[in-house]
Amino acid sequence: MTVLAAFMCIFAYLLGSVSSAVLISHLFALPDPRQAGSKNPGATNVLRIGGKLPAAMVLAFDILKGTIPVWGAYFMGIDPIHLGLVAVSACLGHIFPLFFGFKGGKAVATAFGALLPIGLSLGGLLIVTWAVVVAITRYSSLAALVTVSLAPLYTWLIKPLYTFPVTFLTVLIIIRHHANIVRLLKGTEPKVGKKKVKKAPEE
């Protein structure tokens, strides 16, 4: 790995470690998302505990955490494999944030942001896939799993050179959703729009 690639990986991890869910919740005087709702510091949980505006802000910031370092590395001429490592570093920062006790979220939005530099067509396919699965099943976690699982295929169709790095992200996100997978198989995963049941963990 080149010095530049290593620097971008560190930068991506540190940027990913900034928990927008915690900071924006504090800004809006909301409960700490790590302690309320599903206890997941992400946009979905902030939507549940605080509404659309703070959730939209969290979503936008989390997407940028993936887009900024990957796009920067892309324009610096870093090769595809190391671009994949930069993307994974941003997601690892979100999942294990240095500044927030290494307790982070699922990194779906950050992974989406990291994929955007590949092309807007890929971003469009990912958004449509997620929306269709949610519309049919009402499961946000299932939509995320289906979308990231199809991401390598979409990438291969659009820019095959980046298929392997995108697969890195797919594996990482699926592993991070292991608890959601178990609940989906058991039929206990809550649906989008459904009021949360106390003591029942959600995505």
C-alpha cells in the first residue's frame, strides 16, 4: 500500500468515526440514539426518536462520510483495490467510531456514499432496489441486505474494474446485519412505519 493510500484510509476511518446521529440528536435535544429506540446510531433510529428533519441530516452526513474520502482518493489516482480499502475504512469508522467508544451503526448510508463515485447510475440502481424492497416487504433491514447483495452485480455491469472492492463492502454490511438476519428468519424484525415494541431490538 502506498503512503497516500494509507493516509486516505486513516482519513476515511477518522471521518467515519464522527457519529452524526449522536451529534445531531444532541443538537435537537433528542435522546442519545445509542440509548433510545433501537440503540443504533443511524438515520433510521433517529427518524423513530426525532422525526424527519434530524434523520435527513444524519442520512446526508453519513452518506458524505463515505463519498468524500473515496471521491478524494479516486481523483488522487489511487488504484481500485486501495479505493476499496478506503471505502471499507470509512465504514469501519462508522461501525467502530474512535470518538464514540467504538460503538457505532450499521454503515449502510456510509457504504452507499462510498459507492457513489463509481457512478450516479449505480446510485440510482441502489436507491430503486432499496425502495422497491421496502415498498413490498416494509423491512428496512431486508432492503439494505438485498441492495448491498446486488451492488457487486450492478458494479460489474457498470464498471467491472470496481467489482472486487465493492464486494468488500457487501460482505462487511451483511456481517454487520447478522442480528437483523436472525430476526428476519424468526419473523420478529419490525417493519418500517410500525411502532417499536419496548425491549424488542430494531435495526
